[in-house]
Amino acid sequence: MWDRIKHKFEKFPARMGVAGKIVELGLRVGEKGKIYCGDVEISDVALARAAGVDRRAVRSTVDVILSDEDLKSIFGNLWPAGAFLKNVAGDLGFGVVEIEAEAGSPGIVAHATYLISQEKISIRQAHAGDPELEEHPRLTIITEKPVKGELINQFLKIPGVKRVSIY
């Protein structure tokens, strides 16, 4: 996806930063140029602060998006994915498996979830980072209960897996 849109902003680093932050957070650009997180309106100033740019860069980015049908379609249909439980998993008694892998390696989600299911542990949440948007994409799996540390070696045998953390 990022390859389809980045060339529209690459001459303007501030706009690129705003567009990247919009995608990262799953924000949506509405028909009238307002920015939303779900159905909550986000101010230009708040987004500018988060992206590390001037608020005018936010407005000019939105103007570019609204003037281009492809961008308008993409940015008009983004939606936040919901609460990411990684940082509160321990408080909730859940486990976390974090897997760093080579971008484009197929089957990592399938293999990892199979190993977890063999332990009769339910998966509460799975989040895979996008290799186009992240330098080191990670697969984060939140489990109903902690996974045994002995499984690290099994996860490391999955083709393309570089690093595994279980906590």
C-alpha cells in the first residue's frame, strides 16, 4: 500500500510524515477534510504534534489527499484496528509472543499459531507489523495465558524468523 502512495508525498518530507502518521494510527480523512480516529475528530494541531510537523503541513497533506481520487479512496477508508493489548497483557494474566522476521517470509503466522494451539492455549489477539511501514516488522501474539519459554527454539525453527521473545 505504501508504495502506491509515497510517491505522491516524497518531495515534501513534512507531508510524508503526516501521511505516514495517518496510516500508522489508522486515521481517516473525511470528505470535508476533517481527520478522524474511528468517529472521534482529531485536530490538525494534535496530529501535527504527533507527526513532529507544523499544523500547516497537516492541512496541505489533507488537501493533497482530497484532490487525488486514489488517495481520497485509501485515506477515506482507513480505520483504527482497536486496542493493542501488548502493554497490559501481564496485568490481565495474558502471555505475549513477539516474533521478528524477514519481510516477505510466508507462513510465519500459520506456523506460530499452530505451535501455540498445540499447547492448548487460546489466542486473544495477533498483530503483524507491515514491512512497508516498519523497519523491523514484528508479529505480536497475545495469548490467554503465558506460553512456556521452551517454545522459543520451536519458533526459531520457523523459516524467516530472526528473533523471538516470550513474556
